[in-house]
Amino acid sequence: MKTLIAILLAFGLSLAAFAQSQDQTSGQGSQATQGSQGQPDTTKASAGKNMSGTVSHDGKSFKNDADSKKYKVDNPDTLKGKEDQHVAIVVALDPDTNTVHIIEVQQPQ
């Protein structure tokens, strides 16, 4: 029984290490690979754009300070708990649909 537990533990740890190494290399992949993983299509989107502004009351939109534009957020779960707050975000912006995909949320400085 102890041997079985040790084998399962070793398998679980090796699987976790393998998944971690795959995650690190996927960030260095091509844009086509990112698009197939559910990320926004970066061929037309501006990836890694910094913005600061206010999150809407429902957390589904964001108003940019720089140009007072309102953007729809395609992954509003990332803004949970930040409703009606001023935040700094890193986004992938799709200007065609006026939509942002939140990559990172920070407190403004």
C-alpha cells in the first residue's frame, strides 16, 4: 500500500512538473498557437497594451482614462472584486469590436 501511494505521488509530481514546463514554453509560441488556446486573435488585436481607468458597476466594461472610451471586457471574471474601482490593466485590445481581453490587473500607481 505504501508503495502504491509512493508511485502515485511520484506520478503526480512528475505530471505537475511536466505541465509547468509546458506552460512556460507555450508563452513563447507563435500567435497562431495562442489563438487556438482560446486567447484573442493577436493578428488584429494589440496584445500587451497598458491602460488605466474605471471598471463598471457590473464588471463587464472598462472606461479608459486616456481617451474616455468604454470597452467591453470579454473575460469579466478577472475584474471580480474590482467593480467601480480605478485600476491599471494590461490588455489585448480588439479595435474592430471595441473589446479588451484582460491579461493582468494591477492597482494604479
